[in-house]
Amino acid sequence: MANLLYDSLFGKHAGSAAPFLHLPDGSTITYDAFLRMAARMANAMTDMGLEPGDRVAAQVEKSPEALALYAACVQAGLIFLPLNTAYTVDELSYFIENSGAKLVVCDGAKQGDIAPMAEPLNAQVATLNADGSGSLMERANAASDRFETVSRGPDDLAAFLYTSGTTGRSKGAMLTQNNLLSNTEVLVDHWRFTGDDVLLHALPIFHTHGLFVATNIILAVGGAMIFLPKFDQDAVIDWLPRATTMMGVPTFYTRLLDDARFTGDLVAHMRLFISGSAPLLAETHVQFEERTGHRILERYGMTETNMNTSNPYDGERRAGTVGFPLPGVELKVTDPDTGKTLPQGEIGQIEVRGPNVFKGYWQMPEKTAAELREDGFFITGDLGRIDADGYVHIVGRNKDLIISGGYNIYPKEIELLLDEQPGVLESAVIGVPHPDFGETVLGVIVPEKGATPDLDGIMEAAQHSLARFKHPRKLVVMEALPRNTMGKVQKNVLRDEFKEMFTPA
Ligand code: MLC
Ligand code: AMP
């Protein structure tokens, strides 16, 4: 048996001197060098006693070595579990425990905090720093650059990506080799990627967008990536002339449009700009076309499903829509109460089915059953409609979720923390419009009778427990939360009341 994901993305480039990664210092890593580095890492992990099916949790800065760790896991049949570098040690301990990770790879600076937490969970710890140094690479450098690829079937798991839930507990979305590969193949075709493409990669590599959509596509076609550690406006503008394509969250595009150096001339040679992970405002789409002559191609995806829909490559890329279901993906809009398909044009919940849809949540059969129907349709939690021409519009969310700069934030997790703070009776966390991040977090606090909660102290508590991007940008105090007759907090009323807090009219 082969290892289809490894063979299709990585193995076929063995020995190739073609450039894979262009780095900010002007150096280039070829496919061959990258694959040999990955093989060494696969050997290092196998030598540490890891076996196919074991989970490898990685909280590491973006670097060629970090990407090679993904390749090494695929080659060795290990399940790759990338984690946001912003997560605190508190957050991390849950992922390690829940996934049963056998190895945690982290930055050397965090080893002192992570090792004592990992040890009782029987997880080994190895380090990988932003500059590619660390104990994992020491082991790898001493190992052979040949590794016998472990056989894997299409239904075997390739990765766990954690996504938060409405109850505040994160769920590990189990993605199979075929989930990833089938989606990559469709996207390569749909977006016309070839080996001549050079993708400007400024996204993080711990999420679907930067890891699977961007990287897998380039690997599949043998193209190259300009691999920037993060979205740095100056670096992006410097490197754009050498790219053919770019993928980003809407914040990338609004930031570029705010920069006078971002002109039509700078990007006249570009083939394609793609946006996703959060809604792209129609006005951004229009402004972008006016400035550059390019129409951003917007697509819609999720951690659990990879990409579901896309605007067309040829044909009209319609602003404010996410285009059509991708080949092989079925999409329907249903009544949230009955699950029945609604007539075209009506707003309902979006459900999708296809080879892209994940296998379920790790060790959470009830949560899986609640969202993944027996017939294979996944209930996305997004609300949308299909217009007369078949374009899908996302009009809202049926889930209590905030998307800030492309990062998902589940209010419940923050509310649980706020509710525990001294003097706080209850709280509500909402997303309000933000000019840079699209939406941002606002915490509404109701004090206990006679109490005056210490708002600075509360923010400090958030800093300790929660990743920076989840921190409320502001806390406001109210006497009571608005509730409906059933006693449910009316977040829509709060959202309306505070909608101009960061974007005054
Ligand atoms: C950083 N900060 C954020 C933030 N990113 N706060 C809220 N939301 C975010 N997204 C914090 C920083 O820690 C910093 O804290 C402060 O906000 C300002 O930082 P910045 O320098 O302006 O931010 P920057 O580092 O430039 O990051 C912004 C960003 C980044 C938009 C470039 O967040 C990003 O790359 N987002 C992409 C996320 C992504 O890839 N999503 C895909 C998910 S997959 P301080 O301490 O300085 O105040 C998915 C499926 C699909 O959704 O369909 O694709
Ligand atoms: P994640 O769980 O991080 O993968 O985020 C998935 C969610 O991001 C989806 O359920 C949508 O709510 C949102 N999303 C992704 N792409 C788009 C888009 N193009 N427009 C609007 N929302 C999007």
C-alpha cells in the first residue's frame, strides 16, 4: 500500500532541484533539500519511539523546518496537530491531554513551561525554534536523509485541527488523507495552479488556510512559495513583484488598500488574489478592483471541511458572495428546525457533503453526531442563501462565533473566564465591527450587587489564560443583560448597541 498524500504532494518531487521556498533573506530551499530535511525529521521522531497513528502537537513559529515537520509527519504516518503560537500554556495543556499527543514540539523559550505539563501526560517534548535550531533538529541533523515512507490508506488520519465549540471546549477535527488530497486536487484545477506559480505566503501555517489550502496546492503542482514568517506589510509589498498569486484573509487586503505603495503597477503582473476565512466586504472587493484592475476571488471553507465553495476563475467573481459549490461538494440550505431543504433564495443553515468533509471530532461522538448527519451532510453553522444564478451568499452565523482577522473566537470560552472573576455576576461576549480585524471582541459585564469589578484585574486574568487574539478589546459594565421572554441573552441587541464602538459612523 502506498501513502497517497505523501506520494502526491511530497514524494514525487524527490531529487528535484526546483525551488520550493523563497525566504526573506533571499535564500531558496529546493524541493530536494526540503524533502531530505523532512526525512531526517521523520527518522528523528521514529527514533524517539513514535509510531504510525501517534499524534504530534506542534506549537512552533513559522519556518521551513516547521513546514518540514508537517511533511515528516505525513511520511511517517504520524498525525500532525498544529497549534496557534498565541495559545497560552493553559490552553495548550488541554490540547495535549485531549489529543493524547506522544510528542510536543515547541519553541525553546516555552520548554520550561510545557515540559512539566507534558510529562504527566506521557508526552515527550522536543524543541524547534524560529531559526530552525532546537533539540528536534539536533536529532534530525544526526539522522539519515532517507526514510522509508510509511504506508497509509485514504481514510487514515493525517491531521487534527482543533476548533472551539459553542460550549467553550475545543474539538479536534479529524482530517483524513483523502479529505486533504481530494480538496487540493479540486482547487488546483479550479484556480488553475501550475508549476510556474509563485505564491506569496504570509499566512500562519497552523490553520487550514495557510497549511492545507496554500501549501498543499503549491506542493501538488511543484510551484514555489515566498515564505514570509507573517503578514508584514513592508515585506509583502517588497515581494509582490516576484509573486504570481497570493492568498489572504480580508485584513490582508484592507491593510494593503490603506497603503499608498500598493498600486495597480505593483501587481499588474499578478495572476490571482484569493480571499477567505472571513467575509470580504463587497466594498473591499470593489475598491481592490478600482485600484488594481484585479477582482479578488473569494472562497468559503472551514477547518472541518477544507474548501466548500469558490467564485469562478473565469466568469463573474461576484462581490459579497462565495461563489458556487466546488466540484464534488454538495451544498444545501436547510431549515434549522426541520433540516428540510429550503426553496432557492431563502435563508437557512448551510450544509455540505463531499470527500472534503472530515471524519468527526476526536473522541466526541455526541458532538460529531450533532453536526455531522448520518447521510454525510455537515451542518456548518453558517447561515446563507443561494441566489437565482446559483451564487452562495453567507449572511450570518447560527453559531455564537466571532471571527477576528481570520481567527475564530468562541464567546463562551471568554464568558466562562469573565464569570469567574471577583465581583462579576454574569457576562456576555460579542463581536463588533472593527476596521482592521473585521470583527473584534467586546466583553459586557454585569457586576454583583454593590460590587465594582476591577476591569484591569480582569484583563490580567484573560492574559494569563487566553491567547492574545481572544482578549476583549474593551470591557463595558451594564446593570443587566437584555433578555428575551425565555430568559436568553439577546446578543443581537448588544451587538446593535455597541456596533459603532470601534467604527464610529
Ligand atoms: C494578532 N492579534 C490579533 C490578531 N492577530 N488580535 C485579534 N485578531 C487577530 N487576528 C493581536 C496581536 O497579538 C497584537 O497584540 C495586536 O493584536 C495587533 O497585532 P498586529 O501586529 O496588528 O497583528 P498581526 O500580527 O499583523 O496579525 C494580524 C493578521 C493575523 C491579520 C495578519 O492575525 C493573521 O495572519 N491572520 C490570519 C488568520 C488565518 O490564517 N486564518 C485562517 C483560519 S482557517 P498586541 O499585544 O500587540 O496588542 C479558516 C478556514 C478557511 O478559517 O476558510 O480558511
Ligand atoms: P474555521 O473554523 O477557523 O475554519 O472557520 C470557518 C468559518 O469561517 C466558517 O464557518 C465561516 O463562518 C467563516 N468563513 C470562511 N470563509 C468565509 C468567507 N469567505 N466568507 C464568510 N465567512 C467565511
